[in-house]
Amino acid sequence: MSKRTWALFAATLVSIIYGVTFTIAKDVMPKYVEPFGFITMRVGGSVLLFWLVSFFGPKEKIALEDFPRIAAAALFGVALNMLTFFKGLSYTSPIMGAVLMVTTPMIVLILSAIIMKERMQKRKIFGIILGLAGTITLILYGKSMVNAPNATLGNLLVFINAISYGFYLILVKKLMDKYNAFTFVKWIYTFGFIMVLPFGWREFHAINWTTIPTDIFWKIGFVVVFSTFLTYLLNLISMRELKPTTVAVFIYLQPLFATIFAVGLGKDELSLVKLLSAVLIFAGVYLVTQKK
């Protein structure tokens, strides 16, 4: 398997995990754990895992001048990214949250053109628009707009999350070109944990651990180990070979895998609209990921 193929596989695996996470995270919050308390657990647990794994990884020293970039990556990729998304999702409907999330590739394409001077290829633009059309169709058809106590604020927070993640993908790309992922990801999460702790400590402290069923503990563990620790590592691995725009377009696959997971559990039904949406999404991803 070539490095590029492995990078594409890693990015696809991230989309599968995130697609499953939408259903699992909703089972945990807000019934058992409030959003910011959940983020505190998620980031805190990942910090421990990243530092533990780093002892077995390559030994590299980070230059002092790179720590401001690491702190910025922690702000946009961990703190602001997670806080705005989880809180926004609690205010708006999951449908609108998912619709806004898929604006990330568009944002990354624009930011890459401005900051990294990446050329705006027509093929990539068309692929992103194609994938966006398929994703919005998949999310909107056959679903109802419910459970949105403050949709305006929720939509704004989720959109801020999409912009934040776009900045993170661009910031971390330069670090990937210079260091091994294990060298700096532990620092990104350490800084990120310090940033989220003031927001999440009260909700974390309020958790009533005795009322949480065993299956919810397993779901919390899944989010910490797979949805956070493993996905961030896989994303960093894929970014070593792929451009930020290419990595971002895999967000389109998340609603698709979320639907497949729901259908598998009997919580959703397969339809012609969903099949056509899947074709548009895969076509969009294909166009963006192909070389000239």
C-alpha cells in the first residue's frame, strides 16, 4: 500500500468513526453528561493517552518558535472546535448542525488559497460542490427539524466550529512537514485541555457517576479512545500526504456513514434519495482526491 493510499484509507476511517459518533454521543449527552463536561472528559482522557503513547514514539525536540503555532492549533483544533460544536449541537437540530459542518471543505479551500496560496483548481471546486449537494440532500430528505431550543445560536456556534477546524487543518500542516505526529499532538491536547478546563469543570464536577449505566460508560470510552485519540492521529497521518483541502472533503462522508450505521441498527430506512446522495458524495470525494 502506497503512502497516499494509506493516507486516503486513514481519512476514510476517520469519517466512519465520526459517523458512528453522532449516534453514540447523543446517547450520552445531555441526559448523563452535559456538553462541556463531556468535552473535559474527552480531551483529558486523550491527553493521558497521547502522553503515554509518546514514550514509545520517536524522540524529537520541538523548537521554541513552533510552540505558538501548537497553541494556535490547540485553540482552533481542540478548544474552540469542540466547545462550539458540542454546545451548538445542543441548541440546534442535528440536521442543521450536520449541514453547517459540511461547509468546512469550502472554508478550507478559501483559506488555503488565501494563506497557503493553493491554486483553486476547477476540478476540486466542482468536486466540493458535488459532495456538498449530495450531503445536504442526504441530511435533509426524510428527516424532520426537531429538538432545536435555540436554532439561531446553535447554527452560529456550529458554523464557528467549521471555520475553526478549517484554520486547524492549515496550521497543523506545517507542523506535519517538520515533525512526527506523536511529537506534537500531545502538546496540542495539553494546551487544549488547559483551554477547555475553565468551561467544562463545573459540568464535569456535576456528573452523577452512580446513575450512569454500564453501556454509557462504554460509549464514553468509545468517544475518548476512538472518536478523539485515534481520529486525531489518523487525521495527522493523512495530512502528511494529503493537502488540507483533500482531508477536509472527507467530512462529506460522515453523514453517509452515520446513515449506514442508523440503517444497520434499524433506526433508518434505505431509499432511492439516499442511494443517489451516496453516489454524489463519493463522486465529489473522488474528484478532490485525484491527482492531475
